[in-house]
Amino acid sequence: MTDKLNVLLIEDDDVDREAVHRLVGDKYQLLDAETGTQGLEVFRSQKPDCVLLDYRLPDMDGLDVLDQLAKVDAPVVMLTGIGTTAVAVEAMKRGAQDYLSKEAITEQSLSRAVANAVEKVSLQRKLLAKQEELQQFAHIASHDLQEPLRTITGFCELLQLDYQGKQLDDRANEFMGHIVAGAKRMQTLIIDLLNYSRVDSEDKPLEAVDCVPVVEQALNNLQGAIRECQATVTHDSLPTVMANRSQLVQLFQNLIGNAVKYRGDTPPEVHVMAESKPSETLFCVKDNGIGIDDKYSDRVFQIFRRLHSRDQYSGTGVGLAICKKIVELHDGRIWFESQLAQGSEFFFTIPTLYRAD
Ligand code: ADP
């Protein structure tokens, strides 16, 4: 056994392979593969700590090999040639941790790239494991808490029904009312926590989604609230993005729902727009409601954090936390700009994905 890192070099060119061997010396345990297929086989059987991957291979495109390796979160450093900046950029987008130009490669740059790639992937794995643990905790806790709560609410309601106006005096009735209301409130919180924990990346793979029917679906789900306050909701022409459809409906529904709920004295006017840029699509949901103070820019996206009491506006403070989770699962960002008493604009981005096909 050795403490040295196992590094797999997938490279078909003898001269280039020799050059890497010389630079590495005996720093790593180098495994060699000359084709993409062979490289993937060695990767599966030997599970190396890091992969150095040539961008051009005899049997497969280096980027296709990278796609396979990225699926299992392998730390990959792409080796590129002269004039292949576009390949390098593409490789980073598709999950390579770093790239090195073969012409400029040095012992130092090579070992730094390998060390960084290994470290980055190890951190990502730890973070993912923590997230999964938390997710599971929230799911189990909210699921199991529902059962005793149902018992409390059920029996309180029975007590209320059976004893109302009989043995219990007004004060006892009032207390009973508080217990039922509290238990119901807790039930809503638990259901929302469960909804929050259910939003996850395993849900469904990303697909090309036309945003017009998505927004229309969200409006349909909100039709009661929209009609009730005579809100006008409009949208520009909206693009197709790579996303999880049901999560995107939920995202628009929560943002438009809030735009209608946090209205001022005039009937709500809500507008949805999008701007397509090369690397991402920027969406905006704009309202003419009560606005939010800038100082709450982080707080509103935290779970169960609200700026208003329940008497003013109903809610549990989960809506925007779900929005943030959905946007971040798509590798996007979410934020707002607002003027108190004038209105708010909620922005989010969905990155453009380049697919292998
Ligand atoms: P909830 O609506 O259940 O309170 P959210 O997470 O959706 O939960 O929102 C958190 C807080 O952000 C709300 O309590 C509200 O104070 C504020 N907020 C969200 N959207 C808007 C909006 N469009 N205009 C004004 N305030 C908003």
C-alpha cells in the first residue's frame, strides 16, 4: 500500500504521455489508458483519485469521456492543446475541475491542478452527504410529527363538539379553541416543512421546458386568489429553458402568489418577463405591492422567516425558501429589488445547459 494519489492518465499520444510521466516523476501512482473506452474501464476497476484526460482520443471525444466521468463526480483535469480554449471552457461547464494546456504544463501547475481537483470533489461530496442527511432528517421528522399531532387535534375537536355549551365554561371553551388553532397551525408548518424537504434534485432529470404553459399552469393553480383581489397578471413572450417542469411551475406559483398576496391598496398588477443571455436566462416577477425593505434581502429566503404577523398576512414563511431551493438545484441565483410601498421585483436565473447530443 502507498499513500501516493492514484492518477489515471487517459492519453493516446506517446510523446505527450511521456511528458506527463516525466513531470509527475514518482509523486503519483500513474495508471495509463490510451483510449476513452480503456480509460473508463480502468476508472471503474481502479477508482483512481483523479483523472488527467486528453481532449482528443482515437475512439471517443474527450468531452464524451468527461460526461461519463462527471456522472460519477470524478475529479478530472482536462489536458488541452493550442487554440482549444473553447474546449477548455466547455470542459469546465461539463464538470471538469480544471484544465491544463499541454504546451504550458509544468510540474507545479500539474500538481496544483490535481490537488485542487481532488480537494474540490471531496468537499462537494461532503456537502452533498450533509445535505442528504438534513433532507432525510426534515423528511422523517415532519412525517413522524404528523401522527401525534393528528391525535391532539382529533381529540380536541371531539372535546369541543361533545362539551360545547355543557360542562365547560366560556373560559375553558376559549382555551380549547387556542389548543385546536395551535395544533392546526403546527400541522400547516409540518406539511410545509415536508413540502420543502420533498423538493430535491432526484425528482426528475432536466428537460427542455417552454415557460409559457408553465406560467399559465401556475396562474391556473392561483386562480382563486387572483380573482378574489382582481389582480391582473401579464407576461412577455417567454423562452424554453432546461429545467424540472413541476419545480418551475412551483417557483412561478410561489412568486406570483406572493406578488398577489403582498398587495397594497390598489388591485395587484403583476408582470412576468424573461431575458435570454448566452450563459443564462434571467426571469423577473414584478409587482406593485407593499414592497420589502432591502435589509431583509437574505432573511426572506430563509425557511419559516416572515416579515409580517399572521394577522396581517397568512403564511408560514416557506414559499421563498422553496423558491431558493429550486433555483439553486438548477445552479441559478435568486434575489429581489424593491421599494417600500412601490412594489418588488423578484429575479432568478436558470443557466443555459449545453447538452452532449
Ligand atoms: P410567507 O408568504 O408564507 O410568509 P414566503 O417565504 O413566501 O412566506 O415570504 C417570506 C416573506 O417575504 C413574507 O412574509 C413577506 O414578508 C415577504 N415577501 C415575499 N414576497 C413578497 C412580495 N412580493 N412583496 C412584499 N413582501 C414579500
